[in-house]
Amino acid sequence: MNEVVILLIEDEASLANFISEELRFEGYNVLYASDGEQALELFKQNQKRITMLLLDWMLPKYDGITVARRIRRTSQVPIIMMTARDQLTDKVTGLDAGTDDYITKPFEIEELLARIRVIIRRLEQQEKKQKQFVYHYADLTLDLTKHVVERFGEVIQLTQKEFELLAELMKHSEVVLTRDELLNAVWGYDYFGQTNVVDVYIRSLRNKMDRNPSQRLLQTVRGVGYVLRLDNEEN
């Protein structure tokens, strides 16, 4: 995770300044809102950047519970609720509103920072896991989990076998794979068809993803097989 941006929502100015300084000292970027309405507007403007929220319960205009519920309509961004309300029913209300953690005021800053680190580690693990299922090559992206292929930002509709064939080529981008290797990987060792079935599907893939010959990614290496690479000269 390259950048951690924390939206701090706290109406007590002295506490907000103290927390902001500590967060910045730890290397985090901080956005600040002093009331619920401002918090929702800031979140709307910076939703793609914000890593997590530190959210006070008792706020002017919209309280923390309202803010959490509204944000949960469009986002699963982690939220740590900060409040002096320490009854079990209050904690349940906060968690039911969609918060991920709950810290009771007054708290030691080390405890808050530790809770932030726990969330960051969880996000990093999720990000790492997601990357294992998403392949990128040049302007081409293949997402195994969502079963989506995009090029130039546009979704390419593929059949199941076309998708599996492209996935195999992307896993080994810039490595020439023979027809037999592709046949075994996509159709299985027990497939008794002819290797020219690979040629048929390669042709179909090209028609869908390589419409512009000057931007062709799917290359033929004559007498060997196929490769995904930027070189536009076929061998």
C-alpha cells in the first residue's frame, strides 16, 4: 500500500490537532472534517483516495452513526469509531451502523495507532490476495475473480475457453507457449482433439482483442506456438 489517507472526523479542535500531528508523524496523510456534513462531502470528493475513517460519534449536523450509515451505502472503507460512550449497547449500535472498530475516549494514542496498523495490515493482505488474481500486460487486464477482460478501458466479451486461453498466455507473458502446452493447460491432458483447435481460438481472440494490427499483442511464432508480447513483427 503506497499511500495511507485517513479522514479524521472530530469536532473537538484540540483533540483533532493532536491526533492529526501523531498521524502525520507516522507518515499518514490526513484529511480533516469537524462536522458530519463536511465529512460526507470530503468523503464524496476523495473516496478513491481514502484508506480509512476515524469517526467521532457526537458531531454537529450529522452524528457519527448517521455518517457511518450513509457511507456504508456506497463504500466498505474501514471505520474506527471514537467516542466517550462506553456502554455495551452503544458499542453494538456503532458496530451495527457499519463501523469496523470502536475505541473509547479517553484513549492512549498508542492504542489508536495500533488499531490503525491492524486495519492497514488487513488491507495489505486483501490487496496482495486480489493481485494474485489480476493479470496486467500493456493495456490489457484480466481479472480471474470477476471473469472480466479489459483493453483500453473497454470490456472484451470472451467465451469460457477464450478466457482460459488468454489467462494462460497472460500468466506466461513474453514466453512462447507451444500448441501442445496450451492444449494441455486449457483443454486438459485427456483432451483428444487436434492441436489446430488452439489456432481456431487464437484467431477468435485476435478478432476480439487485436483489432488494430499496429497494437497487436497476441503474436505467432511460426513453427513453435504463441506468445503475448508488444513486438508487432510475427516470426
